Amino acid sequence: MKCTFALALVLSAVLCSAPLAWAETASQKNTGYTVIKGGVYSPSESYDLNNFNGGSTSNVDSKTGYVGELAFGHYFFPIFGIEMGAGYFESKGSPAAEPGIVKLKVVPVLASAKVFLPLGPIEPYGEVGIGAYFTKLEVSGNLGSFSGSSKVTYGVHAGAGLNINLSDAFFLGAEGRYIQAKPEFGGQPVKLNGYTATIDLGFRY
């Protein structure tokens, strides 16, 4: 009876430790990765457009748009890595008083430091980083017509996510991120502050 109980404990320990060892192999043997991300961008703040519609100020309430990103990362330790990525996101807005459409188109180039928590095949993480944002503003409707690009704008971001290792070479994930940046168009600031939420597909090598 005692031998059977001891054998059961040993088997349980082996079965519980196997996923952890497998997850460590996935991140240690394959320290580089590429990840494709797609999801939504939700602005957290409205902004004002000055000197449109006869010189008046129009408040624009941006709506949720979409985001995509291609990123490359490297694990320097099982719990720490660096990720570089570039992507695209946009949102449309409607002025509060006048008919019209305002569209923001953004190409971000991002660098992120990531801290991972290997828990078997599941890998939660947090991140902080900086980014360069190339932004274009398009205005049409009663506000008049305008299309202009900002100079490169620098911002910061922070987020958290979860990777699920399907094998040593593939993983699925989900990520949430908050970004903060404020490009200018003709001296007029427009806030990009908002949240992104993505579903991720990754390849380790």
C-alpha cells in the first residue's frame, strides 16, 4: 500500500513537471521568434480641431478602429526578452457639431522590454516600451478638406499578455496595450492615447 502511494506521488510529480520542462525547452532552445498580431485600437480621448469650418473649434470623438503588427523578438533569459515591431492602426472620428469624417492613420515602430513568467505551456508577460509614430490626418465634410502628415512623434506604451505554447515552434497569444503619443499637424496637437487588443500567432526559431 505504501509503495503504491509512493509510486503515485512520483508519477504525479513527473506529470506536473513535464509541461514546465517542455515550456522551458520552447523558450530556451528557440530564443528567437516572429509574431503576427491583429485586433482593435480604441482611442481613450477625444481631441479638438482648431481653425476648421470658418475658424471655429470642433471636438472630434474618435471611434474604435483596427490594428495590425509584425514583430521580432529574442529571449536573453527565460524570463526576459526584447521585441521590435512595426504595424498600422487607424480610427475614424465624427465632429460633435458639424457633419464630416476625420481619419487618423498611424504607422508605429516599437521597441518593448518584456518580462515573462513561464508556467508550463502558459506564459504570461508584462511589457514597457517606446515607439516612433508616423501619423497622417485626413479631414473631409463640412469641416473642409485637409490631408497632412506629422513629423515623427515619440511615445510610450505598456501592456500585458499571455502566450500559449502549442509546441517548441508555435504559440498563440493575446495582448493588451496602452499607448500614449501626441503628434502635431501645423502646430495643432492630436492625441493618439488609447488601447489596443490583439490576437497573436507566433513562430519560434
